[in-house]
Amino acid sequence: MGDLFFDKGTEKTKRVRIVDYIESKGVELLILDEFNHLLDSDTKCVLQKVADWIKGLANTIKNPIILSGVPDAEKIFKVNI
């Protein structure tokens, strides 16, 4: 999407930039590929944070999000039922 500083900033500033880019570029669908890489630290706390972050992003941008990865990625949302 053209963010020259994609690897810089806090979680909060990165989220603001993501939302700004989505709105300014007219993104209608967000696809997160390799979603399974978020499972590297497979603790309940980390899984809960990831699930909450994705849900919060979806609520903010009001656009559909497709998560792509291995079937184990489902663990993230089973924690947050």
C-alpha cells in the first residue's frame, strides 16, 4: 500500500496508519495472507490479543477482511468465543 515506515512505530501508530491507508486508497476488501504466522507465540494471551485486534480493525474500517493461512490459524478465534 506504499507505507515507507511499515516496520516503524508502536502498535497504536501502526493501526492508525493502516486505517488511514485503507480509507485514503479506497480499499474495499482486506486480505491478510500468511495469517498463521501470528501463531508463533501460541499462548492464550497472545491469541486473545490478536483476535481482539482483528475484530477492532474490522469494526473500525467497516470492510470485509479475509484471513488466509493454515487451518491452525482458527485457534485465534476459538480462544475468543
